Amino acid sequence: MNKDFFAHKASHYERNQRRVTNVDNIAQTIIDHIPLTQTMHLMDFGAGTGLLLERIAPHAGKITAIDVSTSMTAALQNKQDKLACALEIRNINLEREDIAEQFDGIVSSMTLHHIKDVAALLQKLRQLVKTGGFVALADLDQEDGSFHTEDTGVHHFGFERKAIADMATAAGFKDVAVVDASVIKKPQGMFSVFLLVGQC
């Protein structure tokens, strides 16, 4: 059984203005770099309470939200009627479970550092994206471990950009690029965020 590291956070998760601003920046970077259309069926991997997908929703036809935390997706469920596209929620662990369908694209915000084997996950994501589709995955640049002040299932202190790009290329993505997405200012320092984009 998966531990829900975010159970105690779900009710107040979106009250953190730094978090909301960071997702605003990530969403805008995705919109700037990916030609989204309202015919697309996207996956939001690690969707949480839906901060990212509600910003992407006006540019998509349907979004499937994937997250292991039932407490976080319960908060997302409450937003369903207000979203600008169709929504499907699946509480699954994509590291261990499979999905039969494919998507026009996969977006993600601040989820990769919670994944133990990122290379294996990228290979799985490649199989889940249709030919002509994309991934747009945002996460922390490599840091010293001070970003997280509590245990939320962290496996990586961010990523070195060339290393994550090489993993995406090895997984089969084409035209891989890593671009600046955001900067998070916390009491313990400034933390930069990248967006990894790749085509199928």
C-alpha cells in the first residue's frame, strides 16, 4: 500500500503562494513551448489538487489526472465542475501499474523528484504518448537537499539538466530540450525550476 505523504497537506496545499506562483510560471512555460489544442487528451502525472491542470485545461479537451494521493485528488474532485475541459481522475502508482491507453501529451509539475527510478518512468511515459505527442515535465534543478523541510517521499535533490535530458533521449523522446521555468524563493534559499520537453 502506498503511503500518502500529502494527506496532512491536501486541505491547505493551495494556500502556499510560492507554490501557486511556481505552478503559474510552469503552466505558462508549457503553453509557450507546446502548441496545445482543445482536441488533445492529456495526462497530468502527479496531478495533486490540480494546480497545473486547471491552468492547462482551457487549452485541452480532456485531462486524465494521475496521482497516488487520494487526499490530494479528493480536493481536485471538488474542482471538476469548474474546469474548462473534461477530467478523469485515477489514483494509481504509475511506477508499479500500467495504463492501456495513450495520450496526446503528458504534463507534470514537481513530481519527478518523488520517483525512485526516473529513467524507467521516462521509458513508461514514452510508451504512453502517441506518435506526434509530447512530454512537458517540470522539476527542480539540482540542489543541496534544503528545499524540502519534511519527508514527502523525496528520492532526488533535483536534477542536473544534461542528465535528465540524456535520460529522456535514451527513453526515446526526440528534440529534447530543458528550459527555464520558474524560481522558488524560500527562507532557506532560491531554487530554480526547469521544464523538460520532448517529442514522440
